[in-house]
Amino acid sequence: MEIKGKTAGYTAFLTALLIALPASASAEAVDFSCMKEQIRSIIQVTDAHQEYDVIMHNECPGAVYWATCIERMDPWTHRVIETHTPSGYVEKGKRARVNLHLKNTPPANGDLADGRIQAIYVNYAYAIESAPRAACVASGCEAQKRDLRAKVSANDRAWLQARQRLADRVESECPSSGWGSADLDACRERVRAAGQAELHQFKETDAALQASLAKIDPDNCTVYGGGANTIK
């Protein structure tokens, strides 16, 4: 018997015990909320990747088969680039763990932006009798987020253009020729400071859009990794 999704009923336990249990007991609904899930980021030790653990802690009355669908996405386009379906068996009171290394990915177009850590969707399935199959959710979740993703991308482009304009202004107003080192640094810092208000507006817009994205079906469509916009 296969039980799909986080909120799937604990009916596999119930079905397995139908012969042994009286009808009054078998009618009681139980669910898999006794499986506790956690996605934990590990301290980042290099700029090349970020490490994550997908953890399932079995607090159920007995052993449980588990399965996951982990979809790794490009953090800029949000297209799925890899799908992983690890599965296993975890005893009562024990933990199962899947370790992930998410790469720091620069934008494909080479604009003046730092990289972003790859993002993942994770969905779970549990069963008692045999290994289940977890549904993959990225396609459905991203369909709900499409309009907001477009707004984020438009803000990103405008943000990068503003950053480039400021860099050009720094070079134009504070050329390296004819300046002493201290004077040059002071001039460039003054120009950069004057341009921060415009850049801050893009940062605030991004934060608001990211907050709106996070409100879309958080039980099933939460994205892990990706990180905040790292444009500076």
C-alpha cells in the first residue's frame, strides 16, 4: 500500500491491523504526523556550495518506509535541473537523513551579480507495508508562482542595470589617473554612497516579492536554498 504526501492518512497502519483490531478501533483515524521532518542548512565552508540535510524522525508506533522527491532548481530560472528520489526504512525512534550539496550558481548571462545557491523542493511519502513513491511538486508550485517570478526577474534586471550605472559613474567621476590613493578612495566611496538609496529600493522590492512567494502554499511549496538576492 502506498501513502502519498505529508498529510496522507496513517491508514497503512490501520489496514495492516484490520484483522487483529475490532471494528470500533479500526474506525479511528490516525495520520503520519508522527513523522517529523526537518530541512537543516549546514555551516557553509566554501563559496562553491551550501550543504543541507533532509531529516525524517520517526516518532510513530513502529517502523516506517519513507520516500522523497527532491527537485534541484537553477536559482535564477527556477527550472528543475535534477530530480532525486531517495527512499528507505526508518525504525521507531530513529532518524533517516539525506545529505545535499547545493552549488553556488552564477547567472547564465554573466551580469554583474554574485552567485546564488541552488534551490530545492522536497516532498515526502510514508507507508508501512512497502516502499511508497513521493509526488514531485515543483511543476505545480512554480505554476502558482509564475507571475511573481516574472516580477522578481524584472526587478533583478533593473537592479543589475542600476548597479552597472553606479559602477560607470564611479569610474567617470573618480578616474584613477591624477588622484592620490587616499583621495581616489574617498571620491569613489562618496559616489557609491550617493547611489545606495536607489539600490536599496530594488532590495526592498525584492524582499517584498520574496515574502509574497513564501505565502504561496507554504505546506507544500516551500523552497529551500536559493537564498536572498545577493546583488549588492
